[in-house]
Amino acid sequence: MVLSLRPLWLVCLLVLVAAAHLAATDSDIDDSARVRRDTEEAAAEEGEAGSGEEENVLEKTKHKMEDLEHKAEDALAPVAEKLHVKPWMILAAIATAVVILLAVGGWCAYRFLKKKKPKGAEDGLDEDEKDLVGNEEEQAEEIEEAAKNEEFKGKIHYRLEYDFTTQELKVTVIECSDLPPTDWSTGLTDPFVKVYLLPDKKPKYETKVHRKNLNPKFDQTFIFKNLPYVDTFDKTLVFAVYDYDRFSSSDQTGEFQLPLNQVDLAGPVQEWKDLAPVDDGSNQYLGDLCISLRYVPSSGKLTVAVLEARKLKKMDITGASDPYVKLKLFDAKQKRIGKKKKTSVKSCNLNPYWNESFVFIIDEMDMKRVTLEMTVCDYDLIGGGDPIGKIKLGWSQNKEYKPGFKHWKEALENPRRPIIKWHVLQDPEPEEEDDKDKKDKDKKKDKDKKDKDKDKDKKDDKDKKDDKEEKKDEKKDDKDKKDAKK
């Protein structure tokens, strides 16, 4: 403790000596200034006689300064001897220490006396600057977490390893915890896990059944062979937890879907994840869509890149979907501009990855009048695709869908720069038919009517001919009968 306080004591002593020295020098300087002023007045009055006295005053001041220097050196001599340095070095150190102390004190005062920004200061923003698109993903995650808390289905611990040389994916199911009980008499369950890849669902692996256990430890590894790294972008790894039933089909209690395009397979991945309840179709969450907007004012090119989607709603009986995205551009009167554009279809995939871009030519003045509608649909061989969800982007979406307005506005404010955002799919309303589609359908209806009329006319002609032939046959029969009677 003494050793730690000694340097502090020395610094304080040096500061005091420096202060005393400064005070002494200030007083001496004042005295010398006063003496000079007096000598100048005396010289002005006495002329040449005063010149000799002025020289005497200057010599006196020099002697005084030398005396002060000697006194300061004498005062600092003991300290200098102990530190084995010269007195002027100590004076320089004192000055440096004083400057550092003043700087530290000023910084501390700035930090602690600085006024903090009040929490309500952000409320001063314009309404157009609230609910940014970047916050849309956070809102979706909060909704999802709230749903999970309502129906907690436990956790799963797994490990992934990808071998680039053999093109194999090793999946290890380590354990599960906090599984919900299915047998209410015992409060336990008989869990096992199925592991497979979407959209193929083959091969499908199963762990061993652990009887009456809510926290089973499996430690089983499964290998998916002949899986090139490029193909992993369209694959989703599924961990489905079941409750074993000997006399009937096993009931699924929870699952976790992991899109492989969101995992860094360069190294082993080991983590815990919450199990989600099985979607029975009542969930109103439709999924998320990630898109990019880039506008070049000089050429009027709007590049829309459809990157990927995640957690799409299941539309097929098999528990999957065949999604694709349909893009339409509308003017201020909600009339379609040009032809609609479509992405490719990703079969049996709830987390598709497209990375496809489309170009629209729009004048800079019209960018605030048009609306871009993007609809995620489930492909169906029979009939048109069923809509899963849609979003609208444009300047006119300030009230209907603010994230779409924000994304559009940010793209206009940052020309030639791609702006990437996630959007939560909205409930698709019944799509109104476009004028061109209506005309096409009307033409088809007219053709069908004409064809039907022609068929009817042909049938009528045939019926008339048949009637004439029947009448002729009847006349012949009558003649034959008369001839026979004769």
C-alpha cells in the first residue's frame, strides 16, 4: 500500500512546487514590469542622466531572475538527486503532468456533464420515417417467438459436417430436451426423430425409440451421400420428432426445418434449436420474401431481383409447396403495364432460392405513380397457381403497406445501388382480372359460342335430312303395300 501511494505523493509534491514556482515568477514579473515603467518615466524626465540608472535597474532584474532560478534549483535539488536527473527535467515532467491532468479532467467533465438524448426524441421523426423495412424482419420474428411460447414443443441438439471431397453431409442427432408429454397417465412420451431433406424426402432416416423419456439422448449419425455443394442451396434439412405408437401410426409432435442455404458448411455446425409445432393449415403466417431493388435514373431501368423466400405456407397435401413468384407493374389507374413476369418453379420447397432478376423500363417521373405487385404462388398442373401471399411496392403504398413504400423510397434515394429487404407476405386478396386477360377470355367465350352455334346448325340440318329420309321411306312403304294389295 505504501509503495502504491509513494508515486502519487511524489506527483502531488511536484505539482505544489510547480505552483509555487509559477506564483513566484508571476510576482517577480509584475515587479520587473513596474520597475521598467518607473525607469522609463524617470528617463523621460531626466534625459541622459537617467540612462545610467536604467542600466542599474536592468542589472538588478537580472540578478533577481538568477536568484529565483537558483532558489528553484535549490528547492528541486533533493528530488533531482534522488531521481538522478537534472532539475529542468523535473520542471518539464511537472508541466507535462499538469497538462495531462487538465486534459483528463476536461474529458471526464465532458463525458459526465454531457446531456443524454431523451428517449422521446426519436418521436420527432416524420411518419414517413417510421416502421422502416429493416424493422419488418424483427416484427416477424417477435410474432413467431410469441407463437412458439404459446405452444412450446421442446428443443433439439444436432451437429452438421459437410465433406467437400466425398460430397457427403453428416447429420448427428445428439439429443432432445423438454419434449411435451403425450401419455397423460404417466406424463411421458416415447420419442424418436426422422431426418430427411426436402424436397426429395429421400432417403429418410430414423433414430431409435427411447421409451418414456422427455429428454432423450440419441447420439446417432446419418450420412446423405452424393450431395454436391451446389445442390445444397435448394435443400432443407428437416428434424421431425414423433411419438411412437405400437398399434397405430406415430404422431408427430414437433419439427425443425433448416434451409441449408442459411448455413455455413465450411466447418462443423453444432447448435440447439426450438422445435416448432406441426402446421395444420390454421397458421396465418404466410412466409417471408427477400427482394432487391435497383434504379438507374439515367437509363430508367428498374432491376427487381427475387432472391429467396423462407417459411412459406404449406399448400399441398404432402406438406410442401411448388412456389414461384409472379411480378406485375401497374400504373396510377391500376392498369397493367406490359407483360407479367415469372420466376422458375421450385418444386416441393418451403424455403426456395431463386436469385433471378427482371428489368422494367420506367421514367423517373413515373416512379412515383407506378406500383409493383409481387405474388408468391403454388404451381398447379391443373388450372392457375394458387396464391400463397403477396406484397405491393410503390410510392402509393404509404398507407396500405408501409414497408413497401419505404423500400421503394430508399431505392429512389440511393440510385444505382441495390437495396435488399425482407418482406412479410400479406394475405392475397382475390385477384382482379386485367383488361387484357378479360379481352382474351371474352374472345374465347365468343369463339366457343360460335362453335356451339355451328354445331347446333349442323345438328339441325342432320335432323331435317333424317326427317326427309324417313318420309321418303314411309312413302315407299305405302307404295309397296298398295302394289301388294293389287
